[in-house]
Amino acid sequence: MPRTPAPRSAGILFAILPLAGAIGVGFLGEPVIGLVGGLALAAVLVTLFWLIDRQR
């Protein structure tokens, strides 16, 4: 049976990026925009990780 590489876990991005966005943009007075932006960026990156893992 051929061995396939283990899939990469990118779920940590959903924890780190929204918090980083909220903190980073929070200094400008709009933490909610940073939170939403971080969540959107995490969704895009996790989707890219998933697409790359499907091809491996």
C-alpha cells in the first residue's frame, strides 16, 4: 500500500489571524474590522492549504 503524506493542519490560522488582526487594527480604533479581515485571510489561506494538500 503506498504511503501518502500526512495532511497539513492549517486550523491554527483561524485562531491566530483574527486575534492578530483585532490587536493590530485595534490600535487604529477599529478592532472589529481587523477581526473580520483576519478571519477572511485565514479562510483564504486554509482553502489554499486544502487545495494544495488535495494535489499531493
